[in-house]
Amino acid sequence: MVVVAILAAGKGTRMKSNLPKVLHSLGGKTLVERVIQSTEPFSPTRKIIIVGYKSEEVKNSLNHISEIEFVEQTQQLGTGHAIQQLLPHLQGYDGDLLILNGDVPLLRTETLNNLLNTHKNNQNSCTILTANLAQPKGYGRVFCDHQGIVQQMVEDKDCTPQQRKNNRVNAGIYCFRWSELAKFLPHLNNDNAQQEYYLTDAVTQVGKVMAVDVEDNQEILGINDRLQLATANDILQARIKEKWLLAGVTLNDPASITIDETVEIEPDVIIEPQTHLRGKTLIKSGSRIGPGSLIENSQLEANVTVKYSVITDSFVATGTRIGPYAHLRGHAEVGENCRIGNFVELKNSQLGDRSNVAHLSYLGDTTAGTQINVGAGTITANYDGVKKHKTIIGDRTKTGANSVLVAPINIGNNVYIAAGSTVTEDVESNALVIARSRQVIKPEWKQKTD
Ligand code: UD1
Ligand code: CA
């Protein structure tokens, strides 16, 4: 039985940000979200997030995660003070409490499992996660005897020069037998360099305390400033790219590519340089994405190619070619074997199979059929200044260059629209529509004006 508590009340002064520290994002998730998710595989009986600074913002950011509880720490007087807030909520609780720092986002579930197992197997009162860092600056130091039993913990700011040389650091991750911690919590004091109530002071007061070294030091990186956030991002990107490379995805110039952890990629996808895959994106086999593209919350079926384009919240079916310089957004859905070409924007529009929109067009709020050809410069005028209106285009219809379709409008199947037309009324199937003034030629005009 384990209850998880996540410390997330601090402002994160060193981030120099309006956003609470734990809401900064890493690989497509916020720091605190990542910490919560690392605990999910072992199904904690309760997950309690301690919030304080801009607590409403933190709570709102997590409303998609079920079964979490929030406890307020209205003043942030230190990590020990944060855990004191749990006392009324865990009265009579007899199990273990796993405490995680909301700003340590790269921990793997395996590491937490290892900590919990060591804690149980040795019947410890407390087990803490530690690491030996070449540069331990900023972290609390942990002093153990030769059996790994913790004797003393001293915060960086409280260390003597001699103590500061100790490379063993506190990762900020603890498993406590709650009944023992609860007894000591009310007696913490803030008699230290930061005048804070340190949770670390409670550690050495309970019974047997063991330290477990983390396997990979990168995991315990705490985020206190943007430099550490960038470092964490590099570490995470390296992990993500290694995973996809070994799963059969080609990344050309990996250093110039970024991939959120939430992205899925099938084998035999090729990602070209300067390409960024974000959010809930899925890219299926045989697709070639980039160079220079951004794909966000979108699904690309097999054998799609995308060059120098931006696709957000959209769906592209098999064999379709996008770009260069196309923009799909607002739930655009493009059928199979289509071509969306240079400087084309599709917004909230569906396009049937084997259709082409090759040059300089905007289709907004449009449902178009199969095998249509949208001529260069065709625009749907979907906005009257107040409301958006729908355009419907039937199968095999061809719009001439520079035509404007003024919505709401319904254009049938097999329609031809003459170049330069401004179409304001519905057109029935199989018609030719010419909606522009006739060309007038005045011969010898030049001589008359001389
Ligand atoms: C803490 C540890 C330090 C450890 C380091 C690892 C203490 C006293 N020190 O130091 O030994 O090496 O983490 O990263 O615990 N928080 C609250 N309420 C507060 C204060 C902090 O919720 O009143 C939260 C913060 O939002 C943050 C976490 O606790 O998520 C850690 O706080 P922080 O101030 O960053 O502690 P460190 O100085 O890094
Ligand atoms: Ca910290």
C-alpha cells in the first residue's frame, strides 16, 4: 500500500517566469504531469499533489488526469512544511508514503520500483534516492556509513566547505513509513541558511534510513532554472530519438529534429532535418516528413510526404503529398493520393481522394469531393465578418485559376468554374459557370489618347 505525494507548491523563482515552475513543459508534458505519470504503473492508492503558488493554474492543467487529490500549502515555507500539510489528510494511515519532487521530471518507473522494493525488503523507516554527481552543487548532500545507512543530510547552502566536497546527493525522492514521519513532522524547525522547514531534517530522525543510488544520474536532474530545463530536454530528446531509431525510423540529422514523447512513429518512416513532431501525432510506415516541417496532434497515414509544411490537428490519408509551404489546421482531412501544393492553406475542410489543390489557395470550412482540381489561387470566402460559412464542392469539379467561392455555397459534381470567377450562387452538377465581366477590347486606343 503506497500513497504518493508530489511537491508542487513552489514558485520556482530561478525560472524567472510567470508560469509556476512545475507547469513548464518538457517533451509535450508539464513537469508535474511527467512526475505523476511515472507513478502510474504501480497504482498508488492515493495521489496527492501539494499545490500553493498559482494553485488554480496547476489544478486546471491537470484536470484531464483522474483520481488525483490536491492539498494546499498556502505559504511555501519549505519541503518539510509542505509535507506537514498532509497530516490532517493521512490521519491513521498505516502504509508508506512516496514523496516526489514536482521538479524532478526524468525519473523512470523502474527506479521508483527499485526504491519501493528496497524499502519493503529491508523494512526501512525511510529509503531515499541518491546519486554520486561529479558536480553536486545545488543539491543536498547525503552522508552514509559503509552499509548505505544514512547518517546525515545537509543542504548545499548549509554545508561546510568540507561537507560540500561530498558527491553523494539527495534526489528529492523518498519513501517513508508514514506513521514514523508523522510523529516527527510537527517538530521540524527552520533554523538553517534558508530559514525553511526542510523535509530532509525529518529523514535522519526516523528509524533505519537507507540510500539507494540511481542507476543513471541523468534521471535525478532537478529543474530549478531554464538552463536545467534545456539540459533535461536534451536528455529526453536523446532518449526519445534512440527509441525511434532502434524501432526502424530514419532520422536524418537527429540533432535538428525534435519529437515529443507523445508521438508514435511506425518503422520505415523517414524524418528529414529541421522537423518537429509534437503532441498526439501518429505517422505511419513509408512516410517521409520534412525537411523543415512541424506536425502537431495529427495523423499521417502510410506513404505520405510532407515538405516545408505545418500540419496541426489534421488527418492525411495514404499516399498524399503535402507542400512545399502548405498549412493544414483546424481538423483538415485530406483523402488518399491527393496533392496539396505550394502556399495552400486548408482549415476545417475535408478533401476527397485523388484531389489536387496545387497552388496558392485557401479552403476554409469546405467539404470537397473526390478528384477535384482546385485551380491556382482559388479562395473560399468563408467569413462575412461575423460568421463562418460552409462551401460544398462535388466530385470531379474544377475551379479555374483565381476563382472566389463566396460561402455559403454549394457547387455540384463535374462543374467547371471559369478562371477569375466570383461565384456567389449555388451551381448544379455538370454546369459551366462564368462569373466575371466580359473582356472589352478597344482597338487603336493608344492613338486616340495621343
Ligand atoms: C530539494 C532538497 C535537496 C535535494 C533537491 C533535489 C530539501 C530541503 N532539499 O532542494 O536535498 O537535493 O531537492 O532536487 O528538501 N516545494 C513545495 N513547497 C515548499 C517548497 C518547495 O511544494 O514550501 C516544492 C517545489 O515546488 C519543488 C520541490 O518542492 O517542486 C523542491 O523544492 P526546491 O525549493 O526546488 O528544493 P531544492 O532546493 O531543489
Ligand atoms: Ca529543486
